[in-house]
Amino acid sequence: MIDKEGKSFEYEVTVPGKYRLQADVRVPGEMTVSGESFTNNMAPWILSNPIEVVAAAAL
């Protein structure tokens, strides 16, 4: 898992596998539960379906 703040996100895939993105947005006055801890002002915004990356075919 990678945790990053900002307006854009790039990730270079180096191994085959399933990947998905979850983005949270700050919401004044909101409190959400993440695992066993509380996170202030963050709420789920984007929960993508996974994509599967496979190894390149040999030529």
C-alpha cells in the first residue's frame, strides 16, 4: 500500500498482479474509522475496481 497526498498520483507497475486505487477527500466536520483508528476530516471519494496486470508475452 502506498499513502500519498496531492492532486495527482503515478505508479510504475513492476510486477504482475491486481491493482486498485482508493482516494479519500477532506470533509470538514467528518470523522471516519480506518481500521482501529479514527481519521479526522477524511471520507472515501474514489474506490476503483481492480485492474489485473499480466506479464508481457514473449516475442
